[in-house]
Amino acid sequence: MAKKKQEQKESGLYKVIGLGLTVPAGIAVKKLADTAWLKVRGYPPPKNPAAPGVGWPEALAWAAVSGALMGAGRLVAARGATSVYQSITGELPPDANADSPA
């Protein structure tokens, strides 16, 4: 019973660390994507790419740019959370796949 409580506590710590890194990373990536789009295209990205007034090429380009940057941002946040958790506890987070090939 004590082991299960310890695992829940560790899992909670990892979630808090992850949230603490994911939110700022998401904000930074959104700003980066908007700024990059503005510099390259000369006008702001579409607020709603699914809106009828936005053409397919524009909508697809924005989806590709924002999707790639958001995916990279999530990866950076997840790896950062794992690193912080490991430095605090000396162990990998619960359910971490330590056996992945390098």
C-alpha cells in the first residue's frame, strides 16, 4: 500500500513539473510561429485556418508550420520535465521508457 502511494506521489511530481514546462513552452512556440509567419509572409497567420475565407494553400501551410513547431515544443518540454525530475529524484519518471534505443 505504501509503495502505491509513493508511486502516486512521484507521478504527481512529474505531472507538476511537466505542466510547469509545457505551458511556457506552448506560449513561446505560439509566439515563435506567429513571428516566423509574419516575417516570411509579411502578414499575420490565419486565426482560424478552417474559416471559409482562408484558402487551402494558406491553411495547409499554417497547419504544417504550427504543427511542426508545437510538436517540437512538446518534445522539448517533455525531455526537460524528465531531466528535471531525474535531477530532483535521481530516478527516471514513472513509466519512462529507459530501454529506448539511443
